[in-house]
Amino acid sequence: MTQGADMLALVVAEVRPLTPAIKAFVLRSANGGDLPPFAPGAHLSVQIAESSGQRAYSLVRPHDGSGSYEIAVLHEPQGSGGSAWMHGLAPGAVLAAHPPRNDFALHQGVRPLLVAGGIGITPLLCMARALAAEGQAFDFFYATRSEDATAYLDEVRALGGTVVHDGGNPARGLDLRALLAAPRSGRHLHVCGPRGMVQAVVDTARAQGWPDDHVHFELFAGALAQAGDMPFEVRTLRSGKTLTVAPGQTLLDVLIAAGLDPMYDCRQGDCGVCAVDVVEGVPDHRDHNLSPREKAGGKTLCTCVSRAKTPHLVLDI
Ligand code: FES
């Protein structure tokens, strides 16, 4: 993906280690101008120079007109290189990013409930700070593996958040049934974290009677299984394979497991790097990259998040 004319040129003003694996980056406009405003829950899509892909990083501090953005990045040694590239940046480095976009808006309603897992703290901390600044009541829960691995621990506690450490065993983390036991009209749940944790929170909320339009989530990779997801079969035209994608699996993972070498980058439907041509069948689009027109045309599909509305797809790969 090339750098578009609408992209922001940003300079790294500060790099701050938050944990051994997480660094905060304060970014300013490279030309000294103002930066576009945003609402809590928004993210920046940063261009990763070496892979030509992009990564989405949530903004940690509410927009305050100070001319800076803060993001936090978890170094993932098994990832595809974006976090390593970010962790290599030093103050003075210049990078490009799309202006903030918000796919995870804060719904204030009645006493919002904020639930974070690991690096998923970033958009929720922004929401909590905004709510606290407005004097709004909210409930805030944050699960991490250990105290050492906890970014923004003091800030979350200062905001009244409850922090639990599960030692890597989610069963020892938040008591979701208790936490979500009392859905209330007008009360919105916001959750961000690893896919398994978000899936567990969303499933528990639904089981406890939270209406779907009061449950808001953001993932860092893949897509949540949706009620009614069915297995579907994929035939790869050029490589001659017939594969089955089960509910809860991504098409991208199935292609990789079958020995293909598909292109991908963000794994969350943002960058479009994984898009492939559809020869037969109807895609069930779950990405944020394709335009409404491209989605309606049904000729392209992002393998990292999208599925099929028909029992079979034929892909030109
Ligand atoms: S890998 Fe980025 S949209 Fe699929």
C-alpha cells in the first residue's frame, strides 16, 4: 500500500517503556501543525515501512488540543514484523499514518462498563480518561497476565479500575458471569483484548441478556464468531485445493495450514493486503478495508476476517 495524500506525517516525540514488552509512543505532527481531533475508541493506522502494510493502534489519551497522539505497542516476536518495526523507532523518527478512525465508539448511556484484556487496555483507558474528565460514573476492569506485564497499571488504578492478574489462565481472571450479571437498559459494555477473551465476554454478555446493540468490542486480530456461522468449502483455483473453514476458524489460517503462502498483514480486516479474487460464491464481508461498492460487487474478499454466505467459494489463488 502506498502512502496516500491524506496521510499524516508524524514524528516520534517520546518513547516510553511501559512493560518489558510494551512501549508508549508520543507522536506529533512532523510539520508542527495541529493534528485532527478524534473521539475515545479511535485508532491510528500506521504505515509500517518495511512490510508496506499498516497496523492499527488505539489512541490512549483523549484529544485535548495539545498537538500530540499517544499509542502503545506490544512487541509480538511471532508477529509479522510491524510491532518489531515500531519498537525500533526512536525519538525523531518520522512515520505516516491515516488520520484517526473510530470503529469502537464510546456509548455513554448509563454508567458504561469497560473491560480490557492485555494490550486491549489502550482504547478503554482513553474512554475511562474521557469519562473521568467529564465527571461521569463508569466501571472499569482490566485483566493481565501479571503485574510486570501490565501497561498503565497506576493510571487504571487512579481511575478507579479493578486490575486482576490471571497468570495466563483466563479461568483465574475476571469473573465474567458476576461482572455481566445485571444488564440494564441504557448501559453499554465495551470490551477490547485478545480474541478468546473478547469472545468469552461477548458470549457471557449475550447469555446474561445484554442486547447486542449494547455490547461493543474491538479485536486486535481476526473476527469474532457470529451466531449462525456455518462451515464453508473453499476451492483454490490455481493451487487446486479444496478446504473447509469451520466456524471459529479464519479462511486465512486454513489457507496457511494447507501449505499455501497467502499475503497478509494486519489480520484484522484493516489493511486489505490479504484480499483475493472471488471466482464463484458470495462472500460474507467482515473487513473495514473494501469499499461498499467492492463489497457489493462480491469479486474480492479479505481472507483474514471474511467468510462465505454460500456453502462454497472458489478463489483465484
Ligand atoms: S490482513 Fe489486513 S485486511 Fe486481511
